[in-house]
Amino acid sequence: MANKKEFPNFFQQVKNLSQLSGEVVKDVVTGQEIFVSEEIKQSRLEECYSCSHYEKESKRCRACGCFLDYKTSVKSATCPIMKW
């Protein structure tokens, strides 16, 4: 669809993933929890499902390019448009 926002370019997606990975490593090193509860994950996903950046077919966010089934379960992850 021509009017649909594209995903960020490959390099931006790699940067986003690298930043999140760094946060996860920091949590591991400091003994923090890595994953959120199933309830928090579902709450985050519901926010994503109602968002205009949500791409239903691939279950990805067009703002950051992330696969949301995974990102929403990571405690240190944040929504790029601050919905959660």
C-alpha cells in the first residue's frame, strides 16, 4: 500500500535492536529481571494492537521495526512513541 508508513531502514533497526540488547545485558549483569509478567506483556500488546504503527501481518511496529511478540516481554524495552 503506497500510503502505509514503511519500517525504519535496516541500519536504524539494527541500532534499535543493539540499544535494547545493551539494556538487557545491563539487566543481566546487575541481576535485574529481564522479562515482564504475562499480564504486563498482554497490556503492552493491547496498546500496540490499537496503534496506527502496528503492522498486523508481521506483528511488527512500523515506528521501530521490532517484532512485538518479543519486545513487549522485555522489561527494559519501551515503546518508541511512549505508549508503554
